[in-house]
Amino acid sequence: MTKAKWTDKGDLLLPAEVVKQFKQQGMKPRLLKLGDSLLVCPHPQPGRRKSSLLYGDLKLFSIAELLALISSLRASGTLTILIPHAKKTITFRDGQVVYATSTVEDDRLGETLWRRGIITLQQLSSVYDKVRPGRKLGRILLEEQIIGPQQLYEGIKAQVEEIVLSAFYLERGEFLFIESHTALKDAVRLDKTTRQLIGEGLRRLQEHNRLENFIPDEDQVLVRRQVELKEQLDPRQQQMLELIDGQRTVREIIDESRLVEKTALEVLADLNRLGLVDSRDASFPSSSRQLGLAFERYRGLLQVVYMALEAENPEFTKRLEAYLGNPPPRFASLFRSVGFDSDGRLDIDTLYRNARHAATKLDARRLALEALQSFYDYARFQAMDLLEDETCDEMIAKLQQLEQRLADVGPK
């Protein structure tokens, strides 16, 4: 056995080779929790660790600071960055970046090649089904003669660089750097040094912060300007430009582009710099459907809960009113003047308007949805506590039907 595996009893079995290495060092293994992962490492006496280890939180150390430290020490090893639902790794040799990996979909090699215009979306789609464990996309592209070896090498370099630069936007997560000798067969020599990558990453951060000057409100509608193109658009810019029709809001364009929000905003800023798009104020949404299916979903779900409680006993709805009168401190300003009408519909429009005053405008939608999720969790719990079993089962069935109906209409 060369890899760790699970036993029938649910235990994790380490291979003999790994255990032998611990014994040779005269140390006992210990477990260190890193986000959702566990690190198995030797437990030496203080000051006797053979390789350096740096572990911390991105709230205390920025990616720029970490890269600057590793570069100044001319250290070799791997920096692992654990973020919600994803992981990035950056490998260094003598302080210089030589490789990087990521579980973020937007960081994959195929997406990088497509964004760089090296392959088309049709070519990418035609080979994705052929990717298997041990049979990488790059090799398939070579075998199909879609790209050549030099294009693949340049694509991998671009992928590594983009994984590193995209990490600069991370503000939440944990990191672990383990110093070790790096002998990767996939190592590449980037055109930029680590210090140059830091400079580029910080420049992009500044550019990202200036996006709010162009897009201060995600409910703005973008319109095309009829100007002559002075430079050719890349695939992402062309894709975004086609979505701008004078009716879609910034939020709708971002959602339909299927790009990471940061990337989509950068592309919109590029189009604005080229003079191709402009923005205009949209009238404030007058219905949950205009706000989006996510808001309509919560309005419908909460209405089902409210009506079930009222039908059982009108006094039960006071449990919901109690929450609105004294919500969690984080959402207190959002629920101000928010209530149910006679049909059990929550005034989501007022809630969203409050969110736009309580947060930066690009975060208003996200904050409003978090507040609605919190209220729905509370309302559902109260209903399940108060309703008789038969009535409760009927309510749950209606909630599930509504969820399915909205899922069939489109994304939440």
C-alpha cells in the first residue's frame, strides 16, 4: 500500500512507508486541523524541526506579505491556501514561483487557454469528456493537434501566474507553508519574478478597488456605445459585450457570464475603458421577480410558513413578528420597517432598500440574502415546533414543491 485509505470501520490507515519515516525521525505523528483538512506531521521538540513551517490566518497576513517573506528568505517549499470550498497551492524554489495548483474552476488550464485566445470554447468542449485520471487535458490537446507543445507550455505558465495573482484577492482563509526541497517535474520558469508578481498583484487590487467608481451599484443597467473598435477584443470581453443589451443589470450580466465575479467586473471595467459601455440608473425593483429568483424564493417560502402558522392559530404568527422586532444585531438595520402583508408576503423590497444603505452597494444583495436565509431558518424552526405533525408535514411538502418549481424556472 502506497497511499492512505479508509478501513471498513471508518479508520484512516497510513501506509507502512509513512509510519516508517516517522519512526526513523524518532517522532510520533500528530494531527493539525487546517480549515476542513487535517495535516499529519511529526511532533518534534521546540526548535528541533528539520524543516520550517509557517501557519496562520489571512486576516493577519495578506498574500502579498507571505510572498514577500518567502521571496526575501529565498525559501523552497509549498504554500497551501485553504479558503471556503477550495484550495490553492503555490510551489517555490529559492523564493521564486515554479508551479501552482487550484481547485477553483476558473483556474483550470482549459479556461486559461480559452481566456488567452489559444483555443476556442468549441475546441475546449470537444475534449473535456476525454479527460480522465492520469490523462490530463494538456496531453489530449496535443494528441488532438489542437495546440502545439510550445503553446501548451506557455498556457501552463499563464495558468500558474493567474492562480498566484488571483490569490491576492483572498481575505478569508488559512495558509500553511512547509519548507522542503522542490523537484517537480511540472515546474516552469515564469517570465516574472516573485517580486514582480507581487507588484502586479497589488496593481490589480488597486484596479479592483477602482471598479466601484464605475460600477457603484449592481442594479445599474449597462448600455453599449456605438464606437469604432481600436483594438481586438479577447474572448471574455466579446462574451460580456454580447450580454450588454440595455436591459440587463450588472448583477444579471455577471451571473449569466459564468465568470468569477472579480473577473467579470474586471472585464466590464476594460470595456468601459475602451469606451464600449456606459451605465444608467435602473428604476428600483418593484417586485421580487425583478430583484431575482433568489428573492422570490424566500418571499414564497416565508409566505408558506406564515400561512401555515396563521391557519393553525393566528397567535402563532407572533413568533415571526418577534424576530422582525428583535433580529440578530448584524441584520437589525435590514429588517427596520419590514413586515408581512395580509397575504403573508414579506416586504422584501424594503429589506433590500435597507441593505443598500447598510452596506457597500456591491455587497447589498449578498447581505440581504443572508438576512433572508437567517429569518427563514428561524421561521421554519418555529413552525415545526408549533404545528401539529400532519399540518407540519403538509407545510414541508409545499416548501419542497415551491423549491422545485423555482429550480425549474432558473438559477437561484
